[in-house]
Amino acid sequence: MKSPSLASDLRKDASELLPLASITALVLVSIFNIGYFSDIGLHFLGLIDLTNIVYSVGLVFGGLIAAINFLFGAIDILLKFARDDETAKRLYRYIRIAATIGLLTLTALTLLPKAYQISGLDSRLYFTIVFSSIFSLVVFRILLRSKQGQQQKLSEFVLAILALTSADVSLGKLVANRQITQQSQVYTVTTKSGTLYGVTLIRSSSSGFIVSYEGRISFISKDEVKFIRSESLSASIDEKNHYLG
């Protein structure tokens, strides 16, 4: 007997659950910000204003819809191979083995000496991938049980929530670290008390700017800023040396 597309049904139901999706987006933004500001400084959390929240929720909401469609679409394709209980068990076992091998390989690459590490592969990216993989695997297992008409396990729902939360926190830490350490775009900031060269803008709000300058995270009030000018990294260094000389 032909099984209905579970993922298609879920996507159809998702359109009727937009309020829940909006709340989920807000929760994910809040969790993301905890991870984000744990690297930058939790005392900066108070600088978030309504504009930041609305903008972030909008981005997360769009990303959430895209991720749900991609995840459930991929899972739906896999579920079509689970024609009976035995095939379903075998499919889940193969996927779990493949995921285990992939994560062990990723762990080995992450633990390599710094001189041999892949550029950009650090603990933040590692944990983001690991927790996201665990979440996807558990969701697949939950949908597989639903397709087979089996009783769901509360522990799997709890694990899925914990994995998603951990992935969100890790992603926040990853984004913060990338913004702090990136050198591709820097700015010259002229304030009432002087000029700062090679400044990395991390986040802005209606009250001012959170910046990274000479290895330190600082806040510059909007009232103190005269103007901000975009610079290339090399131009900023040359201008700073000229100014100091």
C-alpha cells in the first residue's frame, strides 16, 4: 500500500502554524544571542533594541522555513525507501553508521595540531555541526516511528530540543568569533576624542556600536561618533602608520 508523504503533510501543516513558527523564531534568536554575547560579553546584551530583534526574527523566520523545507524534503526522500519495518531499521542503521563515521572524521580533523588544521575548522564550528547532525538524526528517527505507527519516545523529543538548543548556542558563538576575527572589512571611526583605525564593527543599535579594536571589545556611543568610513585592511594600516608617524 502506498504511504502518504509525511514530509509533505508536515509542510502543509506548517503553513497553518505560522504563529508557532514566529514564536519559535523569537526563541531561537534569544538562544542564538546568548551564545553570541557569551563570546562578546553578556553585559552587552542590554544594548539590543527592538530593531535588532525584529530584523533578527525576520531573518531567522525565513531561514527556519527554508531549513524545514530542506530537512523534511531530504527526510521524505529517505522515508520512501523505508517500505517495511525491516527496511526502515536497516536504513536507519546505515544512516547512523554514516553519521558516526562522518562525525569521527570531523573530530579527528578538529583535533589535528594547529599547523595541520583546516582553516576555519574550530571548536565552535565543530559543535555546531555535531549538534545539528544529532538533531537531524533524531528528527529522522521520530518521523520514522510515525511512519511505522510506533509509539513515540519522550526522550527523543527531549534530545531533539537539547540538540537544537546546543546547535543554536554554538552557532551564536561561531558567528561572534567570525565577526571579531575577520579582517576583510575594517573601518576608520572618527569620534569627538580622536580617530580609530582598523576597527571591526560587530553590531550596531540605536544607542551606538559594538566594535573590536586592537583585540578589545568596546562600545562607542552614537553621540560620540562623528563619521565612519569603510577601509581596506592594508589601507587602514598604512593610514594608521602615517598618522602615528
